[in-house]
Amino acid sequence: MILSQVLQKSIDELRTITRIELCVLDLKGQVVVSTFERDEIPTEAVQQFADSAAESQVIHGYHFLKIFDGRTVEYILMAKGSTEDAYMIGKVAVSQIQNLIIAYKDRFDKNNFIQNLLLNHMPAVDIYNRARKLHIKAEVRRLVFIIETKHEKDNSAHETLKTLFASRTKDIITAIDEKNMILVRELDDGEAYEDMEEIAMLIRDMLNMEAMSAVRIAYGTIVNDIKKLSKSYKEAKMALDVGRIFYTEKNTIAYSTLGIGRLIFQLPVPLCEMFMKETFGDCMPDTFDDETLMTINKFFENNLNVSETSRQLYVHRNTLVYRLEKLQKSTGLDIRVFEDALTFKIALMVDNYMKYMKNER
């Protein structure tokens, strides 16, 4: 269905050029868009014309013409006046609106196809047939971006995104739900993951600046076949979820950079609980005070470097060593040793994952 704003703009432009007043009616005789305040015409007359075999007819001093979607009557056009000029302009308007119907139908079909493809709702044999009918190449390098907006139905962000990629006719912008926009990017020759990260940052900056919308962006891996787009979409969705748990400081994240967070995200919660109990006993991370947590995080940020950590924490080296030894006594893990540090880091990530899953229930 064509947006009423598009129809209104179309007939307004024709009215400005030709000075012929135009009105588009639905099949029940109700006004959809119009360039003038029309006289009252019985809806029965409109309905009778819609049901008749005639494609045009003069009724009460107006030229009535049918607007078709294929072989089906979609709208009735009313051109004010019974002259040949009114009839001719009416025919021009009908032709223009029918072309708009075709264009919007193609666009809708393409969006519908991509949405079903991403959600893996299509058998493989149908994918290639529909892609061919919609003139979408099957064997092309593509990648899926998911842009998560802060608010639902962020129309400003959606319009900004479409404007940003308006010149790239082979890229497809759609949506699966009301909070996430999706960009299916067709890669140019030579483009790689580094370029995708730049595109993600460009989208983030443009939406922040133009649409005043804080967004988080995730993207999957590059696929070479259209039927594998659902894989890239699932990866981008996982990257969005994993980033929300483990990488809260990042607002652009690639599936390929998730690391161990991706493995933890797929663990069952009972197994995580068992691991935490075995690792910490009764001294769970949520019992640590703020000073201890800050010390641990800063120590990991500095790759287990005691001197650099003490400098950034503005404490004496011996003070930091004392804190780490105190932590070792309570947990049995000496995070100055790589193996214990690895166990501790994983345990903290598992703890964050468990808290997230608890809040999601």
C-alpha cells in the first residue's frame, strides 16, 4: 500500500503544473488524498463505477478513472471538470499512481523476502526463485548489520539511515521488530571487516548527530550466498546480546570479536552456577567491595602488570600486592598467575551472564 503522503505529493505536483484539481478515492468512495475541497458526490455513484466494466466515466462534472494494481482496481481517480484536458491529466495521474503502486509493491515484496530470509522461514529452493524474480543476485558477498535504537519506532533514526545509504541501491534496509533496524550490506570489491567497522561507526555517529538517537550496532560475518544471510543475521543478533552483557562500554561490536563471551553466552545456567560454586565457594564476586572490584578490573586492564596498575590506582606497589594477597586468601586464586587470572576472568564473565539471565526471566 502506498503511503498517503506519497500520493498527496504526487497529485499536488500535477495540480501545480496543470491546474487541474485531482482527488483519489478508495472503492467505498472515501477520500484518500485530494487537492481541493470536493462537492459531495454520493458514494453509491463511486461504488457503481468501481463495479462497472468502464475504465472512465463522467459523473456530476468530474472525470472518474480507475487505478489498477495489476488487474484489480485499487483506487478511483477523480479529475475536476468534464473537458478533454481534465480527462488527459486524469490519465497521466492514473499512469503515475499505477507506477508508484508497482514500485511500492516491489519494495514491499523485497522487504518481505529479506525478513523471511533472515528469520530462516523459507525453504532453500524458494530462496533462489524469489531472489531471481526480485532481481537480487544470489552469489554476492553480503553482511548483516543490526542497529538497536534506544526507543521503539524511532522513525527519525530510520529515515536518517535510509538517507545515509540512499545512493547504494543494492543495500537493503528493513526491520524485524520495532526497536531494531537491519542493514543488509552488499560489499564492494576489496571491502573487508575493517571497512565494516568503519561503516558501523559512521552509522553510529550519523544517528547520534542527525537523529539524536543513541544506538548500539552489531554485525555478523561476511557470507557469499544469499541463503546464508540468516547465519550473518543470527551472528549479529548474538553479538548484540553478548555485547550487552560483557562489553557494555562498546556501542559497535562484531561477532568475530566476541571471544570467550560467545562461549559463555551459550552455556546453560545450572552449569554456570556449578562452576561458580566450585570456583568461589561462599565468597562470590557480588560479596566483593568496590575497592576490590576496581583493583581486579584495573589489574586485568593492564595485563597483570603490578607496577602499571599501582600507578593508575595511585597506590604504592606494596599496597596493591597486599590487596591481591588478601584476594588470594579469600578465593584461593592468585590473579598474578596467568592460569588463576584466566579462571578468575572467566568466572567474572560467568557471573555477569548469570545476573543478565536472572533479570531476563
